[in-house]
Amino acid sequence: MKKGKDMNNAAALNAYRTNHVEGGVATASPHRLVQMLMDGVQEKLIAAKGFMASNQIAKKGETISWAITIIDSLRACLNTEAGGEVAENLQRLYDYMEVRLLEANLKNDPNMIDEVGQLMAQVKAGWDSIPAEHHG
């Protein structure tokens, strides 16, 4: 099952790369790629709130699903051996974010989307504060 999930993550990451090549994803360092994935989550959350506000239910669901897929890709980037407790905590946080987004979609609740956006902003701020050379 892990292999199938990794294949799905790779497919999602490749789809993201394909759609954003001009934005520099194709040549991005691993550190920069993670930053771009985090930015991608934020972009999808903003779009989902817009679709929610304009009652575009199908587009809202698709956009939230895309955000969840990107979060899943971020989870796949975690190295629990090297990252230890920090990586494990991030894994749990990513799980929580995904559950909250599913709930936000079902309940049509923009506050839940905002909560995930704030959490992702905090994670990204931490990631951004670490120099790229420390990410290998």
C-alpha cells in the first residue's frame, strides 16, 4: 500500500510540476520545492474560499481536494529517520490539516479553511527561517 501511495504522491507532484514549470519548479532545489508546495496549498485554500463564497460547490470540492493532495505530497517529503520528533509532529499536523479540509468541504465552513491556512503559514514560516543549505 505504501508503494501505491508513493506513486500517487509522485503523480501529484509531477502534475504540480507540469502545471508550474514556468514558475521555476522544474529547476527548484528540494528546499525551494517544499516552499512552492506550501505556497500552492495557500493558493488552493484562497481559491476554495472564493468558490465557497460564490456557491460553486464542484469547484470548491476540486480545489480542496487539490490542497489535500499537495499536503499529502508534503507529508511524503518528510524524513522521520532524520527529522525525528519534528517530522513526526509535522506528519500529525498534516493529517489534522487534511481532516479539517474534508470537514470544511462537507460543512461549507470557511473558518476551517482559514485555520488550515494559518497552520500552513506557521509551518512555512519555520521552514523559510532555515537556510536552504541545511535541507540537503
